[in-house]
Amino acid sequence: MPIISRFFGIIIRMFFDDHNPPHVHVEYSGQHAIFDFKGNILKGDLNSKTATKLVREWIDSNQTALEDDWLLAVDGKEIKKIDPLD
């Protein structure tokens, strides 16, 4: 599963040919969660309000890039990296 972004100890991945709804897999400090592109947690928990807030901020500021990557993943094409939060 390719890493599409990494910041502040948060790792964000996207599977190739994954199921709907569009989402990302997030890891932070050994915890895992799946977020949709609206910032909702579909599964899991990061056990950190700060990390969850940062992921939601990142998702919010990268909507178009996430949607583009999802389409690439569905087609089995190479996913592009997305800039991290500063």
C-alpha cells in the first residue's frame, strides 16, 4: 500500500483497487484509522485528538489531489504523492 503523505509522525496510505467509499488509511503511533474524503473516521481510532485534527485538516486542503489519486488507484495506475502539512 503506497504512502501518499507523511507528516508529524502521521503516515497516510491508499490501496490500489480499493473498495468504495473513497478513503485513506492512516497510521499514527501504532494506531490505525480509515478516513473518508470528508474527514469522517470509517474504522479505527488514532487515539489522539491532535493527530485526528491534523489528518482532517490535510484531507480538507487536498480534496482534489485525493480524488485524483483515488481515480488512479481504481484504474491500477501509480498514485501520486501529496504534500504534507507544514
